[in-house]
Amino acid sequence: MSAPAPHYDVIVAGAGNAGLSAAIVAAEAGARVLVLESAPPAYRGGNSRHTRNFRCMHEGPLAVLTGRYGEDEYLDDLMRVTKGKTDADLARLVIRNSPDCLAFMRAHGVHFQPSLSGTLSLSRTNAFFLGGGKALINAYCNAATDLGIAIAYETEIRHVVVGEGGGFEALEVEVAGERRIVAGRTLVLAAGGFEANLDWLAEAWGPAARNFLIRGTPYNRGAVLRDMLDQGAASVGDPTQCHCVAIDGRAPKFDGGIASRLDCVPFSIVVNKDGRRFYDEGEDVWPKRYAIWGRLVAAQPDQVAFSIIDAKSADLFMPSLYPPVTADTLAELAAKLGLPAAALEETVAGYNAACRPGAFDPTELDGLATEALAPAKTNWARPINEPPFCGYMLRPGVTFTYLGLKVDESARVMGPRGRYPNIWAAGEIMAGSILGEGYLAGFGMTIGAVFGRIAGREAAAVANA
């Protein structure tokens, strides 16, 4: 199938934070830009529309950010949550460029607000979007319109046409059931991962993956990623690694978003369906540990767990989307949650007996730990003894996957014969280059913002050469 002469200088696959950042930068450099988005307008933005903030380095108070959050501390936080499974050079590139992203966002209509109480103690590290990620996407789309960027919605990319010389030539797309060819000089891939493709998740995780909830967009099915990998593009990341958090078990199968997350874990005990604890709920501050809990729950029988709290802890975390299950006794709560009452009562009694007196501080690591209990609870360990008792069912909630395309510091995608001459990637489709496992709150948006701007700049430079 032959491709027509290129009409666009830069084609961007995906209208999320990364894709729109690339498109805006490219257009401001004088390029003719087309953005292809698989979702309809109301659902544009990929997972970016579900976000609240991005993580930003700063040497002093900056906009709504307080104090100082330097490069070394930022990198240390990332190394700890990923257990060192990151490309340190790419990570430092993201960190060092994050302050410029804040300025870029503000210059293109994004407004910020101070962090709210209960928002994971992020006022020093994360800048919160006024109106959330959807407001950011709307602001970027308005900026794109002003720049003359074309955005085609409900357009599925079926194939990236790579010529015999190893360069991008065109895209085969499908619109309303009709196949078309769209040609361009350069291509930026910002189409996300494969989290909404349950068959692909099951290939990696096994049948248990079909019990997962997908808190992210249902439009990230990995079609572009699979096509590029099938053509020999270099991959990075583990297909079983993902941003996977514990969310309310009553959330929808797809697109529950950030509102479905539960932040009660540090002030609770978490038990499996047999009524037994299986991990330290107080291991670290929640922004550095919330993203491990999806995988922990996924490893439990039937991929389900239950967070148990009492009255004195009920108001210490962000309100939940769905109200908790409540009861005046643990036995009654167990019955409502479908747990074995005797086992839950035994677990709570053993935990309560292991709690020790001390100063409780919900805002930082307080060292209030259990004694002679396995697994220990190393912070915020207070007896669960004040009715009414509350419970939440937890399920694994996948936001995005880490298997992706390998890129260099210019965001150029690596192919079977070295770098592609005119293909770049940004956002979740390449985040596995930096996130080997684990997660740091707001860091996905930072990766997308930094690499989106790099990809847009580089693609425009090649197209305009």
C-alpha cells in the first residue's frame, strides 16, 4: 500500500499530557501538527485526565510548592521505590527538567492550587492542578486550537508503516470502520500502554489478571505498542510491572480513575479473604508505598483484600468514593464483608495486643510500631477497638503498564538497526525506561511532560530541516 505525500510535519499518536506537550512544542517551532486520539472528545486525554498533580524539583518555594525538593532527594526517592530498577541518566534528565515543565504548563493555561489536607503529604513535592488532570487537558487542547493543531478523535492507529530505509512513512488508521492512510514526516508515539487489554494482561500475569480492575482509560489497549514491537522496535520494562494500586472493590471495571483509590491503608490493618494480615501497612509514608498495594492484593487469594479501621481513624484520609461498610462489632463487620468472623476477631486481637503506647502522628513516620508481631506494623500502629468498625474491599487497580519502547535522551525510539530516524516516544509508552517497578506519586505526569516536550522539539527540528 503506497502512502501519499506527507501533509503534516509531525504526527502525534495520543492526546494526553505527553502527546499534547509534544504537539504544542512542535507547533510553536513552526511545524504542521496532527494529533490522533482513539477516544471521543469527552474521554480525550488518556490517563492524564485522571491525575491530580505532577512531581517537581525545586530549590526553594515555587508557585504552590513549599520548601525545597532537590535533585538528589528526588532521585533517592525514585531509587527507593524502584529498588534501583531505573535508568539513572534518564531519571536525572526528567528530574532536572521538571521545573521548566511547571513554567510551560502555566504558560499554556494550566492553573495550580495548594495541596489539600489528606493528599498524601505532597505539598513540598507535588504541584496540584486546579481542576485536576482534565483541566490540564482542556487547557492544552485550547492552546492546540490556538496554534492551528489538528486533532482527530475516534481514530484508531492500526499500523505504523516503516519503510525499507528504516524510517516512518505513514500510519494506517481506522475511522468509523474505514481504513485510511495518513502520511507525515515525523512521528511521536504517546499512545500509552496496554492496561485495558485484558488478554495481554493475562499473557503476563496469568488468569488472575482478569480479576483486576482497570482504573485508567479503556482506550489504552496497546495497539501501537504491539505493532512497534512486532516490527522489531527495542523494548524495555517487565510486562508484569505496572502502576497498580489498591482501589475500592466496588469500582467499575474500567475508568474508575483516581477517585476509586483508597488511602486508608496506613491507618488500618489489611487482611485477605481468610482474615489474615500479610504485609506491613505502615512501612513508609503513603506517597512512597501506595503503588505497591495493588500488586500485594493481586498476590492474595481471589485477588481481594479488606482494610479494617475503627472510629478514631475514619477521618484521617481522603474521603472514599463509596462509603465504608460499618458495624458495631467485628463479627458483624466480618459478616457484611464476607470474612470468617472468628479469624478476623483473632487477627485484630493479636494485632491489638502487639500495639504499644506512644505518640501518634498521622502526617509523618511516627515509629509507633507493634511488638512481636509478624508481619509487623512499623508506623501508626494503634489498637482497633473503637466502634463503629469500618471495612473496605480492596482490588488491584491498574493505571498503566511499564512494558514499553526503549528511548534515548532525545526521546528517539530504538529500532532493530539502531535509532529510528524520525520516530520518538513520550509518556507511558516509554515510561518503563525509567520505572522498572514501583511508583512515585505524580512521577508519570513528569515523565510525560519532560519527554513530550523533548519529542516535540526534536521531531519539529527534523521535519523542518
